[in-house]
Amino acid sequence: MAGDGRIEVAQVVTRFIAGAGGVALRGVLPLDPARYRITIVTGQGGPLTDRAAAAGMRVLIEPSLVSPLAPNDDRRALRRLTELCREDRYDVVHTHSAKAGALGRLAAHRAGVPRIVHTYHGFPFHEFQNPLRRAAYVAIEQRLARITDSVLAIGSGVATEALRRGLATPSTLRTITPVVESVTVPRTDSSRAAARAELGITPELPLIGTVGRIDYQKAPEHFIAAIAALRHTAAVAVWIGSGPGDREAKELVRRAGLSDRFVFAGERSDVPQLLPAFDIFAMASRYEGLPCAVVEAMRCGIPVVATAVNSVPDLVVPGESGVLVPPGRPRLLAEAIDDLLDDRPKADRMARLGQEGAGSTYDAVSLAEVLDQVYSAPRSAHLVAS
């Protein structure tokens, strides 16, 4: 505990960017600064680090904390995180994402941190992996569960999987919802026209859009294949975001002959203002937690077609608030998109129900209340006993 009586909390996240980093930041922003002092420890900063610093949080960049498996960096990161936990005497270490979750929890345990918390935004294992690698990841997470006081899971799908796999116990597990930005621009004729003008897309063209990091998880090749397979050959696609798969995705678009129908918008700070341009929001991800982009699209009033992974069905109820397709099946994704483009009343009904379902429950204050309870709870019985 700090000298002024405040609870010292370290939020450890591999990349302090949109996604896990955004949820981590938005959850702690409403916490009482007279009760908590927050430190952000990350391997990669960005605009969110400026927001955290402006809110009075301490931000530490540890370059050895990287996403890919890198034995030398990983050893260095574990040593440095352990030193930080001992030197700064944190009362709580709260980890996010796979790499930070493993190294951060192990470092906190070695340093004797009184309370260790982890949030599963998704899992480091999934059905598309080599079975031996997947089994290894599950075994690591099961061992880490033994030193974790509280496990937070985004969405019931993720929570159920964590419980079933032995990554949490019934007494340590809580289900939470992702925190999305409070700014929502409803889809109206005027907001649609303004967004289309910003993207350089004419009003009459059907527009299929997605938002996310261009990487293996988001399956850009499946999204591109779905666009190529559409019966609505005049439809245009927009991908808002960037990532390590940029070059490969653009080459796939070129090879598919979609260069005049596909817009890579890159990283944007005005996503809420651009969403109304979409006629359909499509997500081709191989795995997810419960992505904020889906919540934001639904709040905007856009019908959603998404892959049925992890906690996505919490919000996208098949045939009601959206359409679900199996991951890795781009032709089915295309058929679902075509169906909604053909049947505007159905698309509008799903958009309306989705907007009602997204509602206002995905807010920072609700998550902060959970964090306040978790951070101040007594140690878990199974850890005290061990």
C-alpha cells in the first residue's frame, strides 16, 4: 500500500493499444484516485499511454515484453517485472493478454504480491493451432490459475471455456463485459453521407466494413475471400485498422482483382464517425473474446455478420440481433452478407435488435465497480491454503 494509504495497482498488458489495452484503461479510469494509484506496465505504448498519463497514471514501457515467443526477451521481461513488483510493492497486479498474463502473474507470485488478477479477453489457444501447441498453452494457463486470486472473463463464452478448461474455479471467476468508447454516432442518412464522403465512397454502393488489427486472429484472408465470393459484385469493402498482415492482405486483394472495390483505411481515431458508412459490419475472426468493434457497430445501428467464436454469441444472437457463421468458412460469410443485402427489412430488424442489445451495459463505470470489489477482496482460499 502506498505511503498515503492508497492501494497500489499495476495493470500489465503486452500492447497498450486498442482491444485489451483499451478495455484495461477504460476500466480503471473511473476508479477513485484517492483510493487507488494505478501504474500501467506495457511493452508497446501508443495513444492510450498519453491518455493514461493525462489521467495521472504512471506509465512504464518495458521493451522486452513482446507478443511473439522470444526466449531471451521473455527471460528479461520476467526478471524486470519481478524487480518492479518488489521495488514498487504493488498490492494488486492485474494482467491482460497471453504474454503479459503469463509473465506478469509469475513475476507477481515470485515477488509476493498480495493479490493477482487476470482478465481473459480471449485465449492463447484455439482450434486452428497445432494440437501439441494448443495442449501446451492450456497446461500453462492451468498452472497459472493456481497462483491467480481472481479471473475476469469477457463474456459468458470465454468464462465457460475458462471454467471447463480448469483456468479458474467457480469462486475465483467473474464474467465481465468489454468497455467501449461512450461516443456513438447513430446511423442516419446524414451521418452515412458524411462517413461515405470521408472514405471517398459514393452513396449508392453497398458497403461491407470491418474494424480490427490486420493479423492472423482477424483472418483477413477469409474476409477478402468472402468479398470476392459475393453475388453483389458492386459491393465495396473497407477495413479500418492496420497490423503485421498489411502487406499480405493488400497483395491478396490485388490478386483477387478487388483493388477497385477494397479500401484499406488504416488506423483511424474517428472510427465512431466512420461506422455509419457501413451497410453491414462483417467479422471473419478465427477467435475473439467479445470484440468492442462489434458492440460499437451494433450501437451505431449496423447489422452484423460475425464468426461464432468465444463470447461473440453473447451479443450476436443468430437470426435475431445478427448472423453467425463458422470460422474459416468465407463462402458462408459471403452468403450471409448477400442475404442481408437482398433482404433489407431483415437487415433493419437485426440492426434494431442489435442496437437494443448493445444498449448501455458496456460502460466503464460498471467494470470499475467490479474492479473495486475484486481489488479489495480478501485472498482466495485456495491460495491461502497453498
